[in-house]
Amino acid sequence: NNSWRNRDNRSRKKKMLKLEFCLQETRSQTRKLTRGEQKGERRHIEIKEIRDLV
């Protein structure tokens, strides 16, 4: 029973790490966009990619 609990915790931690990574990526992408490094069509594509991540 205890081993099942440990396995659950491990998979939860992995999921959390993935989510945190996605959030960090999204934040860095958002920062790039707000600084205006991409213009016009490129910006539109990146926003769509961020939405797909979330």
C-alpha cells in the first residue's frame, strides 16, 4: 500500500514539474512579446503558441 502512495507522489511531482516548466516558458514568451521583439504576424503566431501551451 505504501509503495502505491510513493508511486502516486512521484507521478504527481513529475506533473507539477512539467506544469511549472510550461508556466516558466509561457512567462518568458510573454516577456518577449511585451518587450516588442516580435512584430506583426510573428507576434500573432507566438501568442497562439502560448495559448496552445496553456
